[in-house]
Amino acid sequence: MNKINSIRKDWSLIETLIAEDRKILDIGCGDGGLMEQLENNRNAITHGIELNRDLAANAIARGFNVVHGNAELDLSQYSNNSFDYVILSQTLQAMMKPKDILSELLRIGSKAIVSFPNFGHWKIRLQLLISGRMPVTESLPYTWYDTPNIHFFTIKDFLNLCNEMNIVIEKSIGLTSKGKQFDISESITGVNFFTHEAIFLLSYKNFEPIKIKSSKKVFAKNSVIAN
Amino acid sequence: MKTKFTTDTKLESEIAYFQNINLKLESGDIIDSFKLAFKTYGKLNADKTNAILVCHALTGDQYVAGNNPITGREGWWSRMVGPNKPIDTNKFFVICSNVLGGCAGSTGPKELQNESDVAYGGNFPSVTIKDMVKAQSLLIENLNIEKLFSVIGGSMGAMQALQWAIDFPDKILNIIHIAGALKHSAQNIAFHEVGRQAIMSDPIWKNGKYFENNEVPERGLSVARMIAHITYLSENAMHRKFGRKLQSRDIISFGFDADFQVESYLRYQGKSFVERFDANSYLYLTRAMDYFDHDETFRKNIEFSHNPNNHLKYLIVSFTSDWLFPTIESKMIVNQLNSLSREVSFLEIDTDKGHDSFLLEEPQLDDVIKGFLTNNFAKIDE
């Protein structure tokens, strides 16, 4: 099959994070553009969820497995670990409960890919600082009163939340507003300032089982666990 | 067991006779011989990979497209099935059979009981959706089709499509399930019961033996149809179509004539139904729908099926204004399939045309059916 070129820059980056022959759930899949790309280029088995009726109908008519529905209500129906990757692209900031969604992504998928516009970008900071009004930019083009983006957060906020939720960041890619790409984890200073858009590959921390050493053959003693 | 195919010129249908087959029904009753009237459209390809079974709804028949000799009108889904239509007969071989228990040529209460000269009437055994599908599977087998590409149906047809997925997953590749449910709800059973009571309280019904005097319980059957017809529409659609418009006078009659257009419309629906449908058949088929219930069993049946069913693709469609088989019912199927990681697509189409939407002009329904079939067929063709 011929490889498809990405229509969107973030899609081509998402593709680089995904191994061959995997099962993928794309949340907010639109008319199936990314699904098509991953089926073609990565031989993936794809499923999608799309809230918009016309886009969902389009995706189904194009032959993709797409469920017309609301991810915030419908994710609970999927079983634990039923996908290799769950993708949430440019949508976390529009969710009612982003934290719950994040834990759902990693319940359903072994890995999650999340991308979002960084509210900590210098242009946004500058706008708020100078004009004193809520920023309106290319990646966040809505006025405050009719925006679907109801939870604004910066890369720093996101990293803190991941830490709190025991989520491991396996890979992270930043894009500047001019489309320059860099590794977020390696460039610490100024990352939150210059990153326009961020893409993260996430998984849960694997905890080592606690090994209990005891001369007596007692399986678990409170004092041992306390140590 | 012997199977014979003939053509009934009056019915303009093919008839498949299954003789001494001893079809065991879900009730435990056995029908030793039966026949199914069916129509086909398009051509079966050399590899026999392009066959689609269309399952009709409660009062439907085998006349999907083309002329229906019983009504003298076009087939019930002629807008969907035909050359260059969404279910394209230039590409697919479409089969539709009148269900077991029906009254358009298949064995049912109207037909003569095993070579005697008396019709079954009330002696016809109770049939279920499972029995209908079992009979259809015998027809498909005898047409020498190993695997159907798709089974498609709306309403009672959707029930049959779901039953195919449960009972014969190895014989199909996908199903299109429109305006259906895992079960017939209490409200649906209630409406059916009112319809049946209307028929059975018509003095002409005579315990189902009305045919002995060449009579038809017209009043009962037409009232049953009027009630059912209301459930197929939505309040908005009825308002849009009729409002409170009066039929033919400017002033109201202060009597019980059909003053309002909606009354006259329902009376017409009832009257024309009587001309084409058998009252006993209506009792049996509504009962078959009532007994349909996979609420508790569907997930288990799919997960622990004897036959592999992992390959099955499902397209589930519902309509916003369908209060007889509301979206929530379709979503239950979708949820269960998703929890098993099955390949399922689902769309709720926005329309005010109610349950009947699947028979009417709905461009989005055409698009998804056409796209789903075309793209999935291209995949097996590769």
C-alpha cells in the first residue's frame, strides 16, 4: 500500500510514536483522516469516536469503525487494556473532566498519546500581560464566551498532573509556532515558553512488587510493611 | 429432505419448498414441510461473495424493489435497493424472503396445512425471530451460497440481522442493523397487545377461523394498523404533515366523522392494510417480535459463541425521533460490542420522521449504507 502523507503536522508526529500492527482508538477522529494514515502507514487496526454527526457519518461511509458519541460519556464501555494506543489529539482542553479522561485513556490503552496547545506559550502570556484580556491566538482562536476550550493549561501544569497520577512520559515532542520540532524532555529551560503545541506519549508507572524479607515465615507483618 | 424451487407467476416470486425437513421451532413444535417466497435482484458473482440478505420488517414482504403484484405499487425499499442505489444491484446479489409466518407466499397461518385443503389459521405454531432466521439460513444454503456478504434490516429486520450474527456468524461477514434493539420493550409489547386485542375482539375473527367463511376481520385489523402507524411516526412529523388541518370542510361536524386530516389518513392506512395483510399473520408476527429478547444474553452469545464471530463488522443506525426503538436501545448493542472490542460503527441520524425513517428519504442513511458496503466489499475483493 502506498504511504499517505500527513495532512497535519501533529499527525505525522503521532505516527512516529506508533509501532506497526497495533490496535488504536482515536478519540475525536473526525472523518477518519488520522485513522486512514495509521492503517496505511502503520498497518494499524483502528477504531474511532466522533461527537460531530456529519463527521462521524463521513468516517463510517469511508469504511472506518467509528462510533458517533461523546467520549466523556462513552469511554467507560471499553474494556481495560483493549487497545495498544488511545489517541486524544487537541481535545483535552475541551473536556469537562480532563483528569478523568486521562485516567480513562490509560485504562483502555496500554499507552496514550495526548496533544494540546500550550497555554504557557510566550505569545499568550504577552497578550494577557499587555492587553489584560483573554488571549486569542491561531491555535486557540476563540473568544472566552464561545470557546469549546474550557480548561486551559500549560506544559508545566500537564507535567505536574502526570506526576500526581503516576503517569510516565515516555516521549514528548514540542512544536514552536513556526513548526520547529524539539524534544521537550531534553530542553528544560524555556520549554514552557516556546512550545506552541505539545505531543506526549504516556503510560502508567510500573510498580515493583514489594518484597518482604523475614526469617519467620509470616507472609506480611504490619511492622515490616511500615519499614 | 428435499428442496424444490419453482416460480409463482401470480406472486411474481420464486418459491423454495423444503419438504419433510422437520424444522424444529424454538417452541418445540415441528413443521415437517414449509415454503419460502423470495425475490432476488442483481447477479451472484462467480466466487459467490456478493450476496446480501435483506430482512423485511413486520408488515414487509419479499418485494424489496420493482413491482409488488399484491399492492400494485413499488417495492418497500426501492429507494435503497436497485441499480446505482445505495445497495447497488449492479454490484450485489440481493435476496429477500418473506418471513416464516408471513402472508406473501411463505408458509404462515394463511397457507394450507401440509397438503390438506384447510389453512393453518390459529393452528399455526408460534414462530420466533430465531425460527425465521433458521428458515432463511436453509434458503441461503440451498441457493448454494456459503457466505453472505451482509445481512441488512430495519425494525423487525434488524432483529433478524442481529439473530444472524448470534446464530450463524460463520455464514456472514457483516450486518447493518437499523432502528432495532436487543429486546422488544414493555411499551412495544403493550402497543402490540392493543393491536392484537383489536383483531381478536372483532366478531369476524372467530378464533382465527374467519377464512372458513371467506371473511376478513377488517375492523380489528385496520384498528391494529392505525395504532401501530402512530408509533411509527413522531409527534413533530405528524404535526408537520397534518397539524390540526380539517379534511374537507371549513367547519367541524360536531360528530365522529373524520374531520381532521390525521384521522382520515389513519383510516386510509388501516383500510389499505386490510387489503394486503392477513390478520392471523399479524398476530403471529407481532408475537415473534414480543418474544425477541437478547438483553441478558447478547454479550455472552457473542463472547462465548461456538462459531467464530470475531471477523464480524457491525453497522448500527438509529434515529433521533424514533421513540419505538430509541437510540438508547441501539447504544446498548454498541456498548456491548465495544466492551468486547468488536468492529462496530454507530450513527444516530437527526430526523423528525420517527421509526419509519429507515424507509424514507434520509440522505445520511443512504451514504453510510453505501459507503459501509462499498468499502468493506473492496477489502474482501483485494
